[in-house]
Amino acid sequence: MSVRVGFIGTVGCISNTCMLSVPYKVGLHVIAKDLVIEIHGDLKVIEPGHTEVFTSGVDSMLAENQAFIDAIRSGNGDNIRSTYDDAIKTLAVTLVCNESAAMGSPVKVKSR
């Protein structure tokens, strides 16, 4: 499934699939004029004539999941880097993307 999302002054594409029977990467690509940023565990910044890769040595997906599990177990969300309001907004966009894909037509996110 691919969904085109629009924000003020930007356009993005979110793609996912449940069709693969093999593991594949999870990541984020940000593409702008003369700049590409890729996050697949490492951070890669690509500019004209220069590419730089930043490696943290930490499995970021594991660390994110562990922080979430720890917050649920302890009831302490201090290590969660997103606010509850941001989580609600993310859920709203996710649900609208699912609705749009099912309907095959654009759906707008209602503002709160």
C-alpha cells in the first residue's frame, strides 16, 4: 500500500506491505533540493559531491521498543520522546491513510 500525504508546503509518500515473506528494511527517506537523508539504523546525509554516514552503534529500533515496554511496565513515560498529543496525531494520520487506501480516494485529517 502506498499513500500520498500532504502537509503545508510538502508532499510525502508512505509505503508498506504485508506481501513479503522475507525480512526487509524499515526506514525513512527525506528528499529535498540538493539533499537526501536516509535513516536505516545509520543516518546517511547525501549532498552534491558529499555523502556522510553517521553510525551510533545502537540498534535504534530495539532501543525504541525497549523504552516503550519499560514505560508500560513501570508506568513512567519519562524516556518516551513523543508526547501523548503527538501519538494521537500520528494515530489520526494512520487511520486516515488506511481509510484512504480502502476507499481509493483522498481523505483529509480533521483538525483538533
